[in-house]
Amino acid sequence: MGLTSIAEVAWNSLLLVLSWPNILYPVVGTLIAMCVAVLPGVSGATLLALAIPITFGWEPLPIMLLFGALVGGATYMGSVTAILLNIPGTAPNGATVLDGYPLARQGKALTALGCSATASALGSAVGVVVVLLSIPFVAQLILHVGPPEMLVLSIWGLFSVATVIRAKPLRGLATAGLGLMCSFVGLDPATADARYTLGTLYLQDGLALIPVFVGVFAVAEVIDLMASGRRSIADEVGLGGSLLDGARAVFQHWGLFLKSSTIGTVVGLVPGVGGTVAAFVAYGEASRSAGSEGCFGQGDIRGVLAPEAANDAKDAGSLLPALALGVPASAGTALLLAALQTHGIRPGAELMTDGLELVFVLIWSLFLSNLLTSLLGLSFAGPLARLTTVPVRRLAAPILVLAAVGAFSYRGRMGDLWLAFGFGFAGFLMKRYGWPRIPFIIALILGPLFEVNLNLSLSLHRVGRIDLLTHPSILFGVVLLVATVAFPAWQKQRRRRS
Amino acid sequence: MRRSFAVALLLASLYFLVHTMGLDSPARRVPSLVIVPLVLLLAVEAVRELRCKEPPSAGARAGARSALLWTMALPLLISLSGMIAGPALYVLAYLRLRAREQLWLSAVVAAMLALSLAGLFRWVFVVSASRGSLLSLL
């Protein structure tokens, strides 16, 4: 199928989505998703799980419209709580917390919300365009991504740790090492040996990301707020900044925006990786490319822009492996596949040719939902930002309860609740005594990806399937790593000379 | 506390080291790349912390202790009285005792929270609410 006919199908599906009464599904779905996804731990996947039984008797078209809206609506709201309350709604929003909340503490919650909404909407648009252009060769592309490519991606992401620990390099490396060791907790992926589980069954599944994020950021922050005696989150500075400044930041850093959106879409295309890796790799790349000019981790607007653009751009990309190959890229797309198969829609070549209109309906619904959430987010940003001026003595208990509910509702285990509060205590001590938390989180996320793909790559090398020393992806990865280190150094040197 | 935390991190890394040495060869391949430099780094940091003088901060320590106690009370209450009654009791106690709000206001907020949580666990969350160890006995 040529690009012209694909564009034609895409246009027709857009008209179908915008027609009456079809437009009601994405609008209502987005509103429902926005209201419910304010609760931490409620992701697009949770909403899809709830919606599947309701949609049993529906036609495929409204199902695609509703499901796209539910995923899109849930993605944005997680970043609102991340920026305002330091509670990442879903795991990918963990990257938004790193600079979004410091901005809120500086009284720039409106700027951060404006930037997040604009980057989300435009990132989603970039994702749709990249997907549209890659449909003719997507199946081939996905099949070429293997362990060596994933290994390069994980090393590239881990490399970003170096750029966020400049102030305290030894402690930064130590917390990154602790993050890696914590990521190895659970059953070994190759041998199923129990590692660092303290003899418990609970830890055999590994450390769940949502409770750890909720603990390290939200719980730790509440303890710090209560202990420090601050009156409110934006205590010293009051409420400043503007939505326009935030939206303008996306256009000022358009290069970074395009790079982050592309990272998000490409990572989204890779099955089994997901938005968390996309957001953190984009954050790391933003921090690295900023060099010494950035103040990442202390309230740099680029630290909000990059993960938000990547997280929303990945949504469109993650649909393709699911729909083209039947390989889900995330929990959300796995549920989507299950729902489609219940209705007799089978993923594969047939869906990508004869059923392409349905695929585009899903993508447009997702895009429309992202656009709508951003517009609504911008409209409600003012009242929402006022949360940062509410006295801590009134806000602390609700935030803690929200954090507890978020940690528990993720899997329904009391262990997750204790894990969140345990990591909250550790996170508070790390913050108070100057142990950086960002390297810990980045290493915790990328550790499993690194380990699994290193083992697989070494096994493939051992049996002669690939040669690691001459494999094009590894060579490309080495060139990429050298370039990402050398280029900022070269730029710095040139600037100093001039 | 500053020193104790640095030493606690070192002890945690030593646990990881001892456990890594006891693992079979394939399972310890990647962890052993990380753990040895980690122990060294944390040892350097712990020694550095032990050498420098800890500034006296009795007031800040008392504030932190109180904040920690209030924070850890929540999971404890939830473990005892469940995911609906626990947060409600916590909010009632917190608003009345720490935030010094009026009793009727604290009670109304706690009751509304309990109702909202009951609704959320009934219709929104895919997991059921824990009843807590005390309520399970009844």
C-alpha cells in the first residue's frame, strides 16, 4: 500500500471520527478518563479493563473510539498530580516529577502545566505523523529490533545518569548503583533463581514501580514538608509563572521537542518497553544535550517538556506492533488486543490493509483525546495550580491518603503499601542528607532492560547467531555514545574559545 | 542521623554483596558488575560522613521525628483497620490533633473520605479493599 492511499484512508477515518454521533465517544471517554485518572495508579490499562465488559455488545468502530480516548485521557492527568503534588499518576509520569514539582515549589506550577499540556498535545501529533509515515514498512522495522538494539537503548539511557550527578558525582553513582541492585530484586530472568528476596514470596515479583515512585517522591515530599515547617508547597514565592510561558517553552526548544517525540514514538514501536523507558530516555537525552547550561532536577522546564512529549508520542507508536504483529507493547495494548479479539478483530496483515480504517480510527481517537485533555488541562490549570498554595497542614493528610490508595490499588497488596512508605522514609533521608534520587530512579527503570538484553545478546553471540563486536547496532551504539559525550564537550570548548 | 544513614546504605550494599556471592554463576553475572564498585563507593562516602562533624539540630530533628511518626501511622492504621476505615480514622486524627481543625469538620471530611473510598473500591478499582487485620477478626 502506497503512502498516498494510506493518507487517503487516514483522512477518511478522521472525517469518520469527527462525524456525529461518533465524536461523542472520544469526548465522553476522555472526560471519564480525566476524572478517574487523577487517582494515582489508575492508568489507561485499568480503564480499559473496566470498559471491556461494558463494550461486549458494541460494534468495532465505537470500541476503537472509546478505547483510544480512555488511553489518551489517562496519560495526561498523571502529569498534573506529578507536577502539583509530586505524585506520579502512572509510572511514565515519574520522569515529569523530577523537574515539574521543583517548578511548582518555585511558584511556577502554571508554567509547568502549560508546558506539559502543549508538549503532550504536540507530541501526540508527531507520534501520529511518524506512525502514518511508517505504516508501509513498520512490520519489517519491528522485526529488526532485537536484544542488541535494546541493549544499546538501555546503555544510552543509563548513560544519562552521568549528566544529572554533576554536583555530587560519587553519591550520584552510588545511588545509581543502588537503583540497579534494587532493579535486580526478584527472580532472575534467565535462571529463575530468587535474588535479594529476603526469603519472601512478595519480593519474587521484584519491586513494583508505582509504589516505589509514590514513596520516593510523594511520601518523602510530604514528610519533608511537614518536617520543614513550610506553610505551603509554593510557600516562599507564591503563585507566579504563566501558561503562555510554558506553551512558549515548547516552541523555544523545538529541537528538543522533536527529538523527544521521535524517541517516544520509536520506543513505543518496540514491544515490551513502554512509556516509562521512553519518558526517562527522553529526559536523560534532554539533560545530556543541555550540558552544563541545564539545571535538571531543580526545576528546568526542559525536564517537563521532554518526558511529556515522549510519553504522549509513544501512544501512537505502541499501537502498531500490537495491531500489525499482535505483539502488545504495554499492558494497555495487551488489553486492547484482548478486547479486539473478543469482537473477532484479529491483528496482523489483514487488519493493516483491509482494516486500516479501523486502525486509523483508533489512532485519531487517541490523538483527539490527547488534544482535548491538553485543552481542558490548560483551562483548569489556574484553579489546579492553586493547590500549591493550600496550607501544608491541610494538604499533607489527603496527599498521604492518595499516595497510600495509589500504592495499594496498583495490585491490591498490603506489601505495596509498606513498600511505598518504606521507600518514602528512605527518599526523605536521601533528600535531607544530599543523596540524589534521580539516578536511583533512572537505574531502577533501566536495570531490567539492560540485564535481560545483555544476557540475551551474550547468549546469541555465544551460539554464533550474532557477532557482538561487529554487529551494526552495537557499532552504531558505540558511535552514538561517543558522539553524545564528545559533542557537548566539543560545543563547550568552541564556546569557550569564541 | 546523617552518619547512620550513610552506614545503613553501606550495610544494605554489603547484604547485596554477600547475597550476590551466594548466587549461581548466570544469575550473578550482571549484579556482580555493579555491586563491587558500589560497596567501595558507599564505603568511601560512609568514612567521609563519619569524619565530618554533624551539626547540632535538635529542633529540626524533633520536627522530622514528629513528621515521620505521623506518616508511618497511616500504613499502620490501614493494616489494622483496612483500606476504608484506616484512611478515614487517620484523616480524623490528623485534622483534629495536628492541623487543629474543629472536631465536626474533621469528622465530616473523614466520613466523606470513607464513602469515596468505598465507592472507588466498589466501582473503579479492579482490586478489592483490604479489611485490615483487626476487622478481619470480627
